[in-house]
Amino acid sequence: MKKTRFNPAVTQLGVPAIAQAASWANNYDERYGPLMDFSQAVPDFPTHEYILAELASQAGSMNSTGYGDITGETLLRETYATHVAGIYKEHITSRNIHITSGCNQAFVAALITLAGSGDTVVVSNPCYFNHESTAQMLGIKVRYADCIAENNFQPTVEALEACLDNTVRAVALVSPNNPTGAVYSPQTLQKIFALCQQQGIWLILDETYRDFIKDESQTSGNSASKPHNLFGMTDWQNTFIQLYSFSKSLSIPGHRLGAITAGSQAVEMIARVMDNIQICPPRAAQLAVANQLLSMQDWITANAATLTERSRIFRKVLSPFSDWQIRSMGAYFAYVEHPYPERTSLDIAKLLAQDYGIRTLPGRFFGQGQENYLRVAFANANSDTIEQLADRLAVIKKRESQTAC
């Protein structure tokens, strides 16, 4: 009998990162207090009652039980187009919108549309691990453009250009960044867009966390400024694809709802891919969001302010521990340099979870040369939990120094 086989492109993938991190704390005995979960970017604030009511109503309606449009409900596409146009102060219509089951699916569909086996996608280093693994399982080569702490982990045109050859089909970036939290400046993004346009390759920009930008020169949509000017660039439709998730802003990650904003031709091509993946996004969640999205902005802004306060508290908590250095920080994440350079980030993340009940993700999960870092997702911990981290770090410092002796 011949032995069956799995796809080698899948067997080479690692165990999902969040699942690994969860397993490390399985034997933590709570001797230092309850488990602190800083591993996954999950919004801590509850879903708004209006959204919950709409979800219940739409899920119980016969209108939501049949197939819908591949590209998403017309009402949500129109509503979201209005939302995007308001943020970026540019002309965006429903023909530029494709709704997906979450932002990860949006990336999968976009990448399949743009590249095939043997092609190359350029990502930042550090990068979002699901972008890397998506390319790998599709047989698409991944090339890394280094982003360094001294430049606040901003990508540079020079680093990206050095990665280009005739196999590259796209550059994939995340801003605000996962894992570092860094917000890419409009000027940086415009230069990268110009490079991609010149080289005839696509720029895929994941802006899942854009509603939580706290830089005074940026916005979540309620001021005169905007995250970037790419939708105003000439022929942006032939170079730029933007990705977004409703999960974080509306606190509905379990309903898996994301969006692609692109040129109408790109949307049409992506729809051909999506017809083979899911037929249509979940209809009840789409209709619920469509009916409430434009009325949620004050609530989203208030939550963004809450997260800004948590980032302030996190910075205050770490300040007395000079050996733990925040190298970059955004609205959801801090990229922290741990004080044990002789040990791997995986070892430190496991130690923190197993012995001290602090779940984080090791820098190793996000790219090459990241062993000195941990990603700390402080957004899913309330202020009290973040404050209590100080006591836990004091215990770690004492115990680990004794062990070293």
C-alpha cells in the first residue's frame, strides 16, 4: 500500500503562532496571580449594543440565509466606500470595494490574484507572520526588507528596492505595523508607492489598525488629516490594494469581516478567486455592520482614546525596568527588547508564560534577526492588568538574577 502524503508547502508551515503561545501557559499554576494574556490582538472593549442588536436581528432573518454577492452586500460596499472616502478625502465607490471574511482572507485572495508559484512577494522584516505563511503555502517566495529599531522600524525605499527583481509581483506592508506598532508616515508610503508604480508591481497595504492611530499628524477619520495620500495618486488603481478588518474597530473578531479597497479591475479579478474560496461573505454580519458603521465613529474614537491611555500606562509600567526596552509602540502593540541576549526569544516567551503567567509572542515568529524582541499586545488587557505587570516584572527580575548567580 502506498503511503499518502500532505502538500509539502503546508507541512513546512509551523504550528499557528497564537495556538503555540496559548499552550505554553497550560501548566502555569497562578502562583504569581492570574494569567496575563498579551499574545493576541483581541479588542478588550465589548461590542456596541447597537451592533449586537443588529447581529441578532439579521442572523434571525430569512434574508440572511441565502447566497449573497461574491463581492459583498451592496449596502455594506456602498456604506464602507463612503467611510473610506471620508477618511482619505478621495473619490471611492462601491466598485472599489470587496468584502471578505476577515483581513487574513483578504490578503490570501489578493496575493493569489497577483502572484503565482515561483513568484516573489517582498515583506518587511519584522513582518506579520500570516502574510509570510500565506505566501509559503502558495509556493510564492518571500523576500525580506529589513526595518531597524534605529529608524523606528520604518521601511525604506532603499531596502525595498534592493529586494526587487523580475520575479517580484508585490510588496506587502502593514501600517500601523504588526508586530512593532510603528505607523508609516504618509511620505514614506508615497515613496514606496512611487517605487512600485515605477517597477510595475503592486503595493498591498494592510491597515487593520488604522482607526487607532494616535500620532497627532494622523487620524482615524475625524480630522482634516489622513493616514496617507495613496488614493489620490495618479492611476492608484493599477498599483495599490488596501486591506482592512472590522474586527478590531467594531470588536467583532468572531464574525470574520474584512474589506479590500482597490481598482475596479482588481476587485473583479479578486472576485474570481473568492468565488472558489467562499462564494460570499457572511451575510448577517455584513448587514449588521452596514446599518451601523457610519454611526459608530464616536464610539470607535472613544475606544481609540482608551487604547492610547493603555499605551501610556504600559510605558509607565516598564520605565523603572531599564533592562526591558520598548523599541517601538503603537495603539495595539509594543515591540519590547528583552534583557537576555544570550537566550532566544522563543525561550524567553516560553519562560514568561510557563513560570510567570505572562503570555507574549517571540520576535522569532515575525522574521529574521528578531531574537532580542517580544511582541506585547497590551490592547487586550485592561489598565488594571497592565498596572499589575509591574509586580510580575519585579518578581522576574529577582528570581532570574538569583538563578544567574
